[in-house]
Amino acid sequence: MKFDVLTLFPEMFTSVKESIIGRAIKNNLIELNTINIRDFSTDKHKHVDDTPYGGGAGMVINPTVVYEAYKSINNRENAKVIYLSPKGKTLNHAKVLELAKEEHLILLCGHYEGIDERVLKKIVDEEISIGDYVLTGGELPAMCLIDAVARYVPNVINGDSTMEETFSNNLLEYPQYTRPLEFENEKVPDVLISGNHQEIEKWRYNQSLIETYTKRPELLNKKQKEQAEKLIAQKSEN
Ligand code: 4HQ
């Protein structure tokens, strides 16, 4: 899978090229390419922004530089162009899985007050937000999207971990424990050292239900809620 990122701050993306995504790039599972929008400025001072028509605060990115940067991308006709913006639908697990099926994504990162509307209308297929808050640019949202989507590209991470994790069954993950067996007077739950895999699986599923009921109750359906309430009542009996 290929990501092309249109940005004024390509250096910011060196950080995603590390760690797990970095390994996936080295293994040719994903390709991450940045295009510096400023390289397409024809202005002698390499300006990319200008004051907004109609007045108001801040600067707006010129449509021509963005369009020229976009046109430098090979095979762009077959790519999906995403503009990171708080106006978009909020990114979630279902959207991440949908995007992971794409062969080529072009991510457009805005700055300042944004980008001239005419080039957005011409090239953007979809607007995506990472949450209802305002950032200074689209780079961090683009990195969040890349990180989340790349995990579901086959062989990027161990397949078992994406099967069991939070959201893949609409439940939060069960709690995890490692050594030491006792930490600050608290022992690891007995069932986890019992060696009984059926019991462990049942315990983990129940813990997932309790965890979700306690922290994100809106994720549960009516039946799951009832089941969680029953488990919590049983716990207080003991
Ligand atoms: N911005 N989710 C303004 C965001 C944002 C978000 C990106 C700030 C675009 C022009 N993007 N620029 N939240 O706040 O995606």
C-alpha cells in the first residue's frame, strides 16, 4: 500500500518512518512518500499562502501550488485523496479497515486557516477528522491515519494481535498481566496461571464485558449490558 502525503512540513513524517511502520516500509509492505507543497511555489520567496478574500484573520494556502504538487504524483487517477480536516467524519475502526483495502492514498495536510476551496473541490474525495478539536495542521492527523491503517496491511503486524484487540469485536480489551506474580500486594488473577485455556478465555471475555460496561457503556447492546450487570453483581457477592 502506498501513502503520498502533500504537506508543508515533510520533516514531521520522519517519526512515523521509525518503529513498526518503519519496519513495514523496509520490508516493502508499505510505501510512504512526502511531497513538499512549497517546492511547487513559483514565487521568488517560495510563498504558498495569501490573505483571505473578504478579509479576516490568518492566511489561506494558494490553490495553484497545491494543484501542481498533486499533479506531480504518479498514478494519482487511481488514488483516493483524503483531506484531513475537523469538517470530516471522525476516523473510527470501520473507516480504518475500509481504507486499509485501498492500494494508494493521497493525504492532503492543510495549515494556517486552510486551503483555497476550489482546489479542495477539484481533487479531494473524502474529508476525515481525527476528533472534535482544532490542531495547527493536518500532519498529526495524517500520521494517526497512516499508523492506524498500516497496521491492517497484511503482515505489517502479527495477525493475532489485530484479531484480539479492542474494537475488533466491538468490546474493549480484557486486562493484561505480566511478571512479577505479585506487585505492591496485588497478585495476578489465579485463573491466568491455572493453565486452563477454556477458563482463561471465558474469564477474558467476561472481563472485556465488564471493562466496556464500566468505561464505554455506549458500545454495548442491551443483551451485553444485562450480561455485564450480572457479572458485576456476582463479583460483589464474592
Ligand atoms: N486541522 N482532524 C486545521 C485539524 C484536524 C482534525 C487540520 C486543523 C486542518 C487546516 N484535521 N487544518 N481535528 O484540526 O483532522
